[in-house]
Amino acid sequence: MRATWTLIHRWCGLLTAAFLFVSGITGAVISWDHELDDLLNPHLMEAHTPGTPRDPLALARQVEARHPDVRVSYVPLHAQAGKSLALGVAPRIDPATGALRSPGFNQVFVDPVSGVELGRREWGAVWPISRETFVSFLYRLHYSLHLPDRWGIWLMGAIAVVWTLDCFVGFYLTLPVRRQTANPGKSWWQRWRPAWMVRWRGGGAKLNFDLHRAFSLWTWIVLFVLAFTAFSLNLYREVFYPVMQTFTRVTPSPFDTRVPADLQHPVEPRVAFGDVVAHAGTEARRRGWDAPVGSLYYSQEYGIYMVSLFAPGDDHGTGGVGPALLYYDGQDGRLLGDRQPWKGTAADIFVQAQFPLHSGRILGLPGRILISCMGLVVAMLSVTGVIIWWRKRASRAVSARRVKAVPVET
């Protein structure tokens, strides 16, 4: 039985090694995505014009006037001192051709005081890689490998499923064999203890094996959390959410209950940004929510406005789960639902926790440091696992040649 599980672990590891190496390295970097983006792109992120910031919605209208081929889809409503205003944009339909335009950018950065446009970029662009797109390139590489449509997301989700199951297989293989077959005079823990240790002076092969086994054990819980949350995030609509609904009650968001439109035929909004902001402010006060309206996003794929309520600079919310949300219909402006951080059924809270757990933001700065280190551990385990397989493969090949070289007695 152990030989079977060893074979399964070997092939699961070989199947996922390259993907997990890329995911681990990129994950170690993107734990600091905002800080690195600020460092690389001060010309986009910083704005130093003194004075009172203008109305962000007015700045959004100016951007649409300058670039008629796009619609502003995301507006942060709080300007922070020394920071630019980063507006998200989405392409419009060309009325002459009926096709979706290709503006070549999806973010516009403006000075919140002067209204001057500081620059534009395509977040997540595949090529060319520049300092403006470097962080977003790594971000999308991490979870989708930049494969078209949702193929990369599905692929990495499938890899995460294999990784999750292999966590248990690998753990089982570290357990000591039955007492009668090895060291019968030692206790179970005494026989398992070597698996947790690294023989730093044991030579290359032993060191490589111990690094793979011991680091897997010491970090097993975090590895399992990373694997499971990678699956839940990548295959949320396809697998995770339907399975959760089968066993328990998850409060669906409007995005869960609507069928997305064809990307080439976006849903045109009939309600203006300003009206949605006013409705959201009134609704928040009625509910007694202290946080002001912090940002506004319109999904032209679903025809839904998503309003985030947070104080300036607090958009990650408590435990990294994000701010409170209100959802509005883009056609008639009616309230579709809400989401409050860390509230709802047990299943709702479990669903909300997936990204904070995966990113480490649930623990704040220490959690981000941990996840960054774990990215390097995942990459290391991928490499050491392949080396173990290669060494054993080479050893078996040598043994096979020796058997063939032994003369057969007649």
C-alpha cells in the first residue's frame, strides 16, 4: 500500500512541480504588490500638487471626455495626500462597427488636485513587460499563467486540487512504518522524529531529501491552507460555491445569481455614478454604518454597481477581508444586496476568509511576511521533489544496467 501512495505522490509532484514553482516565486513577490508598485512607478502613484482635491466623479467625467473609447469603471472617492487617483476604465462599443474597442489601457492615473493625467497602463498586460506592468504581470501569472479566457484559471485551479490531495499523501508517507518492520525497540514518536530533522552535513542527496520532507512537515498546515484556498479562489463559481451550497447555506451575491454577458456585448448602465453614490450614502446612514462611501465599481459584464464603504486608506478592512459592500442594479438603480465583513452565516464567513487566508492579510503584516516566505518554501519543495525523483530514476537506471551486465549461468 505504501508503495502505491509513494507512486501517487511522485506523479502528483511531477505534475504540479513547474506550476507550483512559478506560483511560489510569484506569490513571494506579490505579497508586496502595492509597495513594489509604488516603488517602481512613483510617476504614476504620486501626486504633489498642493490644494483641495477635486470631486473624483468630475475627474472621471474628464477622463471619459479625453478618451471617448473607454468608460470609467472604477472610481476611488477618497484622495490621499501625496497619492494619485487611480481610475479603472473599460472599453466601449464602437458604434460604427459594433465591436468592442481596444484602447490599450485599463487604468488612468490623475492628479486629484490639478486633474492632470499622470499616465495610463494596461493592468495585467502580457507584453511588453515594463516597470508599469511588472507587478500586475506577476499577479496574473500567479493565478492564470496569462492563458486566454479562463483556461489558465481553470488549469491552476486543477493544479491546486491535486496539490491539496497530495498534501495528505505526502504527510502519510512521512509517518513511520509499522513497528515490527523497523526499530522495534523505539516508540512511535522516536521513529517519526527523524522526519522532522535536517541532516545539514549528510551530503547532497540526504540534505535534499531532508529539506523536502522536513520543511513539508514543519509548514504542512500553511501548505494545506494555501493549496485549498488556491482551489477555492480559482474554481469558485465552477466547483467551490456549488459544493458549499450542497452542504450548507451560503448567501449568494448578485454576481453569483446573474449570468455574465458576452464580453463583446457589455451591459450599458442607465444609472449615473453620482446617483448610485447618493443612494449608497443614504443607505449606509440608514443602517448606521460609520464608514463613508469609499469607491465605486461598475461591472459591464454583469450590469452591477458595487459600492465599497471604507475610510481613506482602510480599503483592506479588518483581517484583510475587505470593506462593507452594497450592490445596485445598473439598469434601474435598485439595491440588490450587501456584504458585511466577517458577518453572515458560518459558511459566509468561511467564504470571505479564503482570500485573506491565501494572501496572509488575515494576520496583517506578519501574515504577509509568512506568505512571502511560504512562496519560497513552495518553490523549494518543487525543486527538491524533482531532484529526488531524478536521483532515484538515475539510480534505477544504473541498477538495471548492472543486472543486464551480470552473465547468465548455463
